[in-house]
Amino acid sequence: MAKYMLIMRSTDETSKMYEGVPFEEILETMGRYNDDLINAGVLLAAEGLDQGPGVVVDYEVEPPVVTDGPYGETKELFGGFWILSVASQEEAVEWAKRAPLAGPGSKVEIRRVAEIDEFPQDNEWIKRERAWREAHGQL
Amino acid sequence: MNDPESVRRTVEAVWRIDSARMVGALARYTGDFALAEDVAQEALAEALVSWPRDGVPATPAGWLLAVARRRAIDSFRRNNTRDEKYAQLARDATAGVPAGAPDDLLDPDRVGDDRLALLFIACHPVLSKESQIALTLRVVAGLGSDQIARAFLVPVPTIQARITRAKKTLSAAGVRYGLPSAAERDERVSSVLNVIYLIFTEGANASIGDDLLAADLAIEAIRLANVMAHLDPDRPETYGLLALCELTAARFPARIGPDGEPVLLAEQDRRRWDRSAIRRGMAALAKAESFGQGLGPYGLQAAIAACHAAARSVEETDWDRIVILYEALGRIAPSPIVELNRAVAMSMAYGPQQALPIVDDLVARDVLRGSQLLPSVRGELLIRVGRRDEARQELELAARLTANSRERGVFERKIERLADDQ
């Protein structure tokens, strides 16, 4: 079993498409999908991000520049994520295909979550991270 | 583009995600669980041949269901059955009238009920335990026969034969597909929980041998317990079982030493226990307790595991509470093993003198014969009360009885130490 993160991405165009859809309906379709994930026993975590304005810290210059955003037609917004415990990348892909998402610019990126066991275990900082994960149930 | 290995994993993934809803839909469509499972398997076999060649279809589940449905209709025709329902289906198919388009079969509102119905049919009391286990893993967990066979270290045909026999037994017993009523589920739930527990213990015991596939069985069992808790939520013992599995699995990272040797609870490095599994286990146990009906056998064992999980060391463990929990467990599910564990807890809480009578009683009743457990515990208690000769005899017996060479080494070292101290 491995952990995969399904990252929801969308653009302003996608958001526009959902403007007329009643919130109740969005809650229901997303709720059904989450229910499927729970029933299959694969869902580890999921969060959605507030769609209000955020800020961006840009490190290209020194000191970093803080701006409102990201905004604009071409900018992709990171809308939320699921973390699944599945047997393979293919299984993560199959789950992603079933997500109730649609429309222009709407995407899900799938990335494997690196496990702490993959880092050098004798490194002092990895040991500290492991201790924190153990104490907080994040392993 | 159609990398065969990747396509095979895709087929496996689709099957894992959708097999329960497909078999459920087909069983509703045909009214025949065994046939539904057969044709679903045939569709899967066809996918393994044609997807690597033609590519993965746009809607894999729909594709599988359409193929399976066609196979079901072929089977009706072949059997030329006089059953009116079958005859009707066959006529519909001949006339080109879709008797329920495949996609209509996948009714999202039925998915949960279908999965639960399959769990109950796979664990049906007319089936043997090993058939129940194989069928549950295949139709509810969506594992292939080869995966189940690898996990149980038996040949693939053995698993296939078990599943075939199970389906025949269900047909012969006239078991109809459908979700049993709440009252029927009350009667049969213990069988379902028992199957999940057996799958878990198989995974828990086998993974000692560093067999990752077998260890995955423990994860499958936890998934099944979660499914059961989510779909049939008003049963305290389901949460008790879930808690027991989580709290036991939490110790997995610590129970195998660097050389692959099993590490006993008392010697485990507790920092390696999986804290998130403990947290989930504690939450499930609290849920089981919240029903206010008292804990069942799984819940009580979970409560004992929770005492260990909460303790930073053997010394800091609440042994008084463990004694009480074992007494309660002994009342509702009496067994020599429970008595023996109660004796160990008694010795930790109140000393070896208090524990010995329980163990002596087990010896007098001549139970647990052929197992090293009783002589090893009695030997340890006798050492602590200073009855060295008797202790040595018990440890020698334990060393003879154990099949595990590492454990034998532990007993032999204790015997040597007894001789050195004299």
C-alpha cells in the first residue's frame, strides 16, 4: 500500500462554470464521492481550500515580494486534495477518474506521498521529524 | 502506450474499486449471486486479454458490466431454462431490447447496500470458514484468486476451488441475493465479524515472516471493518473489532527484531508503535463504549490492547484494569487462553503467588495440551516464587513443545540461568 495525493486544480473558467450550480448540489455530489472512498476504505485525509483571495510570496527577488493572488484567466488554482491509501498509481488514477469534476481547466494531479522511511534514518532532522510524527499520530 | 504491466494494474484497480458494485448489480439483475460472480470473473478475464491490445475503454466499469451482462444472457440461452424470468431476459436480448442498460444497473444509491449484501452473503453460515474468507476477499475486497492464494501460501487452484464450492453451496441452499433485514443481520453479524477477525489474524501472524502480501491481509481486514462500521453503523461490536485490529496493528512496527525474530510485548520499543493507528483504535473503542451496552469479546480485547497502548512501559501498565477486563472476557467468552492471560495479568498486578492457582487449575484440567504456552507461563511463575526444580521441568517441556527455534532459545537460556544461580 502506498499513499497518493489527488490535487484538485482549476482555473477561473472552471469556477465560472460552477457559478450557477446550487451549493447543495455540489455538497451532494462531492459527498457521494467521498462516501465511495470511505466505503472502499481508501480515504486517509481530504481538505478543500477556501476559494477567497490568498497571497503569494515570491522569492525571485530579495527580499521576497508579497502579492495578492493567484488571479487571472491563465492561473491555476489549487482547490483542495485527497490523500488515498491504494495499491498502485493506477488505482489512484482510477479513483481520480471517478471524481465529480468537469469543465475547462479542471484537473487533478496525482503524486505519490514520500514516506518518512525513504529518508536517511540516521539523520538528526529526520529523527526529530519521526518523533514529532509519532507523537502526533502523523506517521 | 499500452504497457501490458500498467494495463494489468489498471484492470486490477478497476476490479478492486468496482467489483462489489458490479457483482451486486449483476446479482440484482439475474437474481443469482453465483452466476453474477461467474460472469463478472469472465468479463475480468476478457479485459485482461483485450485491454492491453485495444487500450483501456473510456468507462472501464461500464465495459466490464456490458460484457458480464452479455455472458449472463448467453448462459440463460445455453441453459434453455424454463424459468420465466430468465426466459424473459433472453427474449429481451434476442429482440435487441436492452433489459436495463448496463449503466442503469450501476445505481449510485444501491452501492452501499450492495456491498453490505455481498459481505453478508460471502459470510453466510452455510459456508465453511475458509470459503467465507476466500469469498469475502474476492467479492467484497476485490482481490484476485492469485492474490488471495499468495497471501495464504496455498496454490491458486485451491482458492479457486474454495470459491467454486462456496458458490455451489449457496445455490444448493437456495440462498437468494439481497440485503438481509436488520433482524436477520442481527443473527448473522457475528459470522461477518468473525471472518474479518480471522482475515486480520492471518495477516497479523503471517507477517512475522516478512511476507508483505500476508501483512496486507491485516490492512484488508481493517478496511472491511471500516466498511461494516460505515454501512451498518449501529453495532457496538463492529467498533470493538475495528479498535482491536487498529490497536494490534499499531504494534506491528515494533514486533520484529533486526534479525527477523519476534519481539514480545514486554520487550518492544514502544516508540515504534504507530501512534495514528492507536488514535484511530482509541476512537473506535470510545465509539463501542458509547452505546452503553457493555463491551463484547472484541471490544474487551480492544480495551486490554488500549491499556497496553496507553502505557509507556510494562511497569506503568494498568494491570489491575487488565485483570478486571480478562475476568469480564472470561465470563462472556471463556477459554483456557483467556484464563492463562488473566493469570499473567494477575502476576503483574498482585504477584506470582496470586497467579499460580489459576495456572495450576489449567494444568489440573489438562487443557492447552501440546502448546508451550502453559508450561512457559507456569515455569516463569515458579522461578519467581523460588520453586526452581519444578520451574526447570516446565521450561524444558516448553522448549520441547515450541516449533519456533528462536523461542526455544529463550527457554534454554532461562534454564541455563537457573542452573548458574544454584
